[in-house]
Amino acid sequence: MKAGNIQKIVKGCVQHKGWAQKELYDLYAPKMLGLCLRYTKNKSDAEDVFQEGFIKIFEKIHQLKKMETLEWWMKKIFINEALQLFKQRKNTNFAHDYISTHLPTHETDGILQRLGVEEITRLIQELPSGMQMIVNLYIIEGYPHREIAELLGISEGTTKSQLHDARKILQKKLIQNYQILSE
Amino acid sequence: MMGKTKHNEEFDKLLRSKYQLEEVKPAAHLWKNIQKQIQGGPVPVKSWYLSKVVLIGSSAAAVLGLILVLFYFVYLKPQRLSSTVVANSKPAVSSPHASELKQNKTSLTVSRQNTHSKAYTSSTTKKGGTIALKKGSHPIFAKTLLFITPMKEMKLVFPLAMAANATWYKTVPTVIKPVSVIPLAGQKHVKKATRQKQPKTKKYYAAKSKQQKAPKKQKLRKSVLHPWSIEAFIMPEFSSRFVTPNPNYTKGIFTPSYFNSREHYTFNYSYGLLVDYRFLHSLSVETGLSYYVYGVDFSTQGSYLEKTGNHSGFVYTSSGKSDLNIDKVDSLDSQSMLSSSSRFDYLSVPIILKYYPLKSLYINAGPTIDYFIGQSNSWDKHDHEGDFNVESGNIEGINRFNISFIFGVGYEKKIWKKLSFSINPAVRIHLRNLNPNSTVKVYPFNAGFRVYLRYEL
């Protein structure tokens, strides 16, 4: 999609043109729904976040100043919606119960490569909510620990330890999942 | 430990790569739900000022309109010399027809007929010499020509005025002689003057110009009988700003260019009621009370930030206070998308002097004292959750008093008995920093046009 076309679509959205809103939706909906699925526990929640996010985007698109940051801006809105849902449900579960201290970590990379995105998303969804957020924000989005701590209202040390634990859980789940699939 | 960290990085990288092209096709009902919501949902509030394009377009149209009005009244419809002038004109000369004038090979003559069936003729000899007022010259140029009459060297004086006059009458006026007076519509053609081959002396033209000036004075004296008038005006203004760093607050955080490049031209306005006292036929002073709104729109798209380790801050200008959410100092350019808009309200007392070099044209200039009465500010806070929350509040430390200087030129036209209309392109320069607490010194500069109705008391 050319930058000029994006600009035209955004301009149309600012003017509440139906065609422009549909174009923007068609252009970004698949990507954003994938993002919503990663940040939520199930499809139903993801769709709620997805809908709310798009409504917010259409309402606030006139605030967008730079066209080149459109995708980043949209992502931020969806992430924010997901965080709101996370806070509303008080799913601040940062449990350590799943952690096994000794995992054959070198094997997990190979398994991860073989698994599809849907499978990995499901594994991430199975993480405790807090960990799910940290994995998404740190590993996928590249947020710094300090900002994640502020977003989730926890200390920076906690996010680091949670991330460490989340990795372990994910690796453990990858092996379990692979074993099930192999059988 | 190192190996563990490296493995974590690889794991993260691998996981991230899986999501680079992550796409999930949404169900059809999702768009229908969204569509339903947005069609019945709230419409985003539009900014309080009009769009820049509309404003620039309208002001350009207004300026063009003004030029056309001036052109029409000043050039196409020059004022007829009064009957007194005609009566006093000496010597009486015959009124040659255009065809007759054209036949005179020693002079170049152009004849022009306007809607009032009044002809203006202009003739010049090829020999150079002094310049004199001539019926047919436009009053503006006539005045200019009279002024320069004593000067024998034309090349040295007002070449522009000469050229403009010459362009209009398709001739270069070197020596101009009185040639004719054309009767008003319905009157008989009366022979008033005759064309003379020899150019008149300087003394003659000086005497003639004195005669022609006399009735004008009478007319002006008449206007002094009604020196008081009231004016209701409105003045749309475009604003730009002169910004310089405030030494009290400059700590290497922001550069002036940062503010200049990112503050948008905005639409301001003022309106009010003034009392005008014309104490001389060509001078008047006006004062009164007006309401002046100064607004500014500001958006951050990047900044120079001192690398002191601060990773958050705020922009504090007369535009409003905007929090900056800075993830990485180096990536601020692409990360920050904040905007704010402010509106400051003032009660203004202008003291404007108006000088009328011509009956309908004036130059005005003078100070206005602005008293700060209120403000409304809103800004987008781009919070840590990536949301744009609109916040509002007051800016502390705005100066209670400001002094601005207004100057411009205007055209005034009597539209009905004692009622006059005027359009007055003008600029307003703030002479005092709006907000001494700001990191920069801000001196707004407005350009606009004042439109008013004046009623003679």
C-alpha cells in the first residue's frame, strides 16, 4: 500500500467516510486481531478488544499527526485496550507455580521453529495473565522493563523475574506440547 | 550466565520472528458491529478554529476583494471635480473631441469614457519640462503631481506614481496642460477651455492648483463639524510567533526552532466598540474596548533533548503544558505525537491614531493594552498505555497585561448618510512576552484585516 493511499484513507476516516473506514479496517484488521489474540485469553476477549480498539481508532484518528506512525499508533491503541481489560478483570496473576528449574532449554528453540503461530499464541494465552502481558510487551513489542513496570503497576525487578519465569514456562510448555504432538 | 542470556535472546528473537507476519482473518460480524458503533457513535469534536486552508483562502479572497474595491473606487471611478473648480478654472478652454486631439501630431492623447459619460483626456507634449495638474489625471496622481510640480527633474521624483499614472492613461506625462471640461450627463456641452500650443508657465500651474485645492478644504472643514463617531469592528487575525529562548529556563532542552517549526498558524480574532475623534481634517484618534482572543495550536513531533538521563518531561509554553513520554531519547522523533491547543482571552483598550492622506484612505497605528481575563487549554496526553487522553487545565504565570502594537492601512467608504464602512488590513505585534514562566519567550505576531462600520455622531 502506497503512503499516498494511506494518507487518503486516513483523511477519509477523519471525515467519517464509510469507504475509508472500511479500507482501513480491511488493511489492518488481520494484523490487529492477531495482536489482540496474543494479549487476551480467548477469542471472545480478543474480539472485544479488537472491536473496541477499532472504534477508538475511528474516533481519534484526527489526532494522528504522522501518517508513517499509523500502524504503531493503532497497535498502541489495541495494546491499551487489552491492558484495560487485563486491569478490569484484575488478572494480575504473576504466579510462579509452573516453574521447573531444570529444563532442556536448547531443545525448545527447535520446537519453537517447528510450531505454527496459532500454536504459539495458544501457549502464550495459557500463561498467567501478568506473564502473558510481559511476554507480549517485552519479547514481541520490545518495550523496556521500566515502561512495562509502569504499565502493569509493578516494580521493574518483578517484571524481570516474571519474564524469566515466563520463558521457563513457555519452554516447558513447548516441550510438553511437542511430546503430545509427537505421540 | 552468559550462555543463558544468549539463549534467552535467541529464544526471544525466534518468538518475535513468528509474529512478524502474524495475521488472523476476522469474522464478518466484527466489521458490522464496528460499523454500527461508529455510525451511531459520538463525532469527534472539531478544533475550535477553522482549518488553515479555509482561513488562508478567505483572507486571500478578502485581500483580493480589497484590491478590487480600491481599484474600482480609486481608478475606475475617480471623483469629478466640483462645479466650483470648473467655474474657477481659468482660462476657459474649448473641449476638443477625441478625434480632434488625435489629429494633433505634436501630442499624444488618450480619451476615456466612463459610466457617467464623463471623458478624461490627457495630453503631453514631446518636449520635457515641468509637471502640472491636469483635469483627467486621477486625484491621487494629481496630488502627487502637484507635490512634485516645483521639481524640474522628473526622473528624481516618484517614478512609481508617474509610471502608474502613465500606465493608466497610456502616456508618459511630461508636460500636461488643462485642455477640457466635459459636461455632466444631461448637460449641454459647454466650451470651457481651449488647447494651447505653447506650454504654460510654472506660475500658471501653481495658481491653478491653488484654485483647485480651495474647494477641497471647504469640504474637509465640513467634515470636522462632526468630529465624533462610533465604530463597531471585527478583526480576524492569523497568528505566528516570534520565539526566543528564555534564559531563565533554557537548560539545553528545547531549541527555538523546535517551537517555531511545530506551532501552527492559528486563527485569532478581536471585536469591539470604539469611539473616534477627528480632531483635524486628516487626523483622528480612536479608543474603546475590545475583546481579543489569542489562540495557538501546538504539536510535538520531535525534540532535542539533553542527554541527562531524564526520560520524561513536559513542554511548558504559552500553548499549554504537554507531558512528554519518552521511551528512548534517540527515538523521540518518531515516538512523540502530542498536541495541545490554548486560547487566551483579553480585554483590550486600543489607542489608535489614523491619518487620512486622502479622503477615503488612511494609515492607522497605535498601541493596545490587553488585560488577560481567561484561558482554556487542552492537550493530548499520550500516556504510557498508548492512549491519547485529552486533558485540560490552566497555565500558571500568564502576564496580566500585554502591550501590542497595531498598524495598517485602510479604505473607508460612506455607505449611507452618516454610516461608513471600512476595511483595514493590519498587523498586530505583541511587545511583551506572554508567559514569563515559559521555556521560551513568546511574542505573537498577527496579521489580519479589520472591518468596521462607523457612524458619525
